[in-house]
Amino acid sequence: MLLRFPTSVSEAQTCMAEGAVPIGGATLVWATWQRDGFPEQAMSLRELPEANGIGSETLGAAVLLHQVDDRVPEVLRRAAATVGTGAVRRTATVGGNIVGSTLRCLLPAALVLGARATVLEEDRSYQTDLAEVLAKRLLLLGLTWRAPVASGYRKLSGEAGGPPPLVVAAAVHADGAGRTLRVAVRDGYEVLSESTAWDTDPDRVLHALSGTDLGGLDAEAREAVREQVTEVLARSAGR
């Protein structure tokens, strides 16, 4: 297998046109290739500047999870820190987790940030929403968002060999004259995302959320949502 490391967008597009398969950190594809056979060509984005940025409003798809630090919002940093083991986080990438993984631990965090995805095709790069990225399994270059007023992330403990642990992410955004709270929950392999008007009273906010799909969660999940929403609202009140 020939592994290619493009250093520009145009070079990456040439690799794609010539059939190179994107590998991310290879943590998800390696076992499959060992079983089914390796492709003739693969492509890593780790030398591509556009896929390696880290900042308060941007995160590249080739960034390793252990590199996600306090330059990004808390919700995204804490999400990355809970993925797998330290060894996994030193090889797994942001793009691999969001697009390639069935668990998608970073997805709830990206959704509450209102993140937009920059994706690469053979003839162009463009911005789109995460729904299109996941549905079409597009090649992700990076994420961009507007910095939130406050954010938080919580992953409940899970049983070994059991279903994925519950994840709750929340963020408060300033929108013109008001504020909006976004909440996303990974329940099993399903991710739900809702938003409502910000309020200093958690009970009013939670009542509004109960009328959305989040209201159909089980009691444990609703309690986790309550705790995370209450915490994020409290931290955003003084900002």
C-alpha cells in the first residue's frame, strides 16, 4: 500500500482523483484492511495545513484527539478527552471520530457549537452542515463555529461490552439581542439535538426542552440533561 501525505489542497485532490483512500488516524480502518485487504493507495491529511488548525473557533480534521486543548471551547475539549484510552487519543483524529466512527463522541459537542464543516472533493472545497457530512461520508477538512458564551460536556460511565455511554453536551450562544441554549444527547448510537431560548431559570428552559425529542429520553438521561443544562446556564449567567 502506498501511503501519501499531501501538503496542499490541490495535491490532496489529485490523490483523491487517483483513488487514494483517506485513513484519518487509521484506528478504525486498520483491522478492516487486515481482514479484507489493503487498498493500493491511502492518504493522510496530517501534513495538510488546512486540516491541522486549532483555535477558539476552528479545529482541523487531522488534529489528534490528545492535541485538542484549551484553545477550543470546553465542550469540545472535554469530549476529546473522554474518547478511548490515552493510546487511542494519541492516534485517533477529529475527522475519524466524527465521520468514521459509529460512536462519534465529538459529534454532540460539534452540534451544540453550531459547527460548520469544510469538506474536500476532487474539484472543490466548500462548507456544509454536519448532517450532509455524515450522510454522504464526505472528506472532512475541519470545523468552524462561533465561540459560545459557555459550554459543557458530560459522559456517563458505561459497562464494558454494553451500549455506548450516554453523552450530554450543552452550549449557550449570543444571538443578536438574545441568547440561545443548544443541547445534544448521544443515546445509544442515536444523537438528538435541540435548542431553546436562554433563561436564568433552569426549570423554564427544561420545560421548553421537554416538548422536544429530548422529552422522550428515559429518566436517567433526562436527569443528566437537567444537571448539564443547569450547570451551563449558571456559568453563562455571569458572562
